[in-house]
Amino acid sequence: MNPVKAIKSDRIGPDIFWTHWMLFFETTSNFLGRKKLKAFGENSSLRPYATIVGSRNISVGKNVVIRSFSQIHCGKNGIITIEDDVLIAPNVFITTNNHFFSDIRTPIRLQGGSAKDILIKSGSWISTGAVILPGVTVGKNSVVAAGAIVNKDVPDNTVVAGVPAKIIKKIL
């Protein structure tokens, strides 16, 4: 049997990467959230097996739940703000990062990239398996349906679904 090796990104530091073994217990998750995120609001919960990358640029409001197996990736120049009373279901992927790919002779990893801020406004629900792409604002009291890929802003009080996400309902 091969011994388990720690890789460079399995660390707690300025660019924190929390792996599933660090977040097995919810109390540990919430403690790390308060210590490592830019802000982690009162009564918020970071569930076990969630992955956070670039924590110094991530703010989480009050009464937010980030469920298991969700991933939040924030690049050096990006900011993610999650306002109060937001629900993030399991297996959600949120990223500020994007790659450039204009030259087919150069590997994508060598072509650079960009980061755009993400804002998830209060009262929103991001459902299971949804993807929030760079530069998106999810409006207040909005719902992103399961499996949706959001590449444009979501207005307040709407439900979006599909690939790419489109408005399917207004919430009155």
C-alpha cells in the first residue's frame, strides 16, 4: 500500500484549499470559515466536504448555508460576495476564473486568464449542481435551478434554469 502524500495545495494559508479531510466535521468547517474567509456572518454554515479556494477574497453574510461538495474558487483578482440568507445546495460550482485560449499552438495554461467578481444577493437559492461563472450577479430572492449554468446576470425575484440559464419565471 502506498502512503498518502500531501500535495502543495493541501495547506492552510493565504490561498487556502480545504480538502474533504479538513472539513469532516461541521464545527471545524465553521471555525475555519470564520478564521480564513474575508468575512463569515453570524449563523452561517459551511458544511463538511465543501471546497474553498482563494478564501481571502470571499465574504459570506449572515444565515448562509453552503452545502457539502460545493466548490467556490476565487482567483487573486476576483471577489466573491455572498449576501445574507443565501442557500447554496450540494455540488454547486462557483468560480471567478476564466482562461484565455486564442492561440492553438500555445497550451491553454500558458495563455493566461482573467478573474471577474461574483455577487450573490440576499435571499437567493443556488440549487444542486448549478454553475455560476465569472462576472455574474444573482439577484435578490432569485432561484438558480438544479444543473443550470449561469453566464449572465440574474435579475431580482426570478427563477432561471437551463444551459445556458434563462429566465423561466418571475417571483411576485
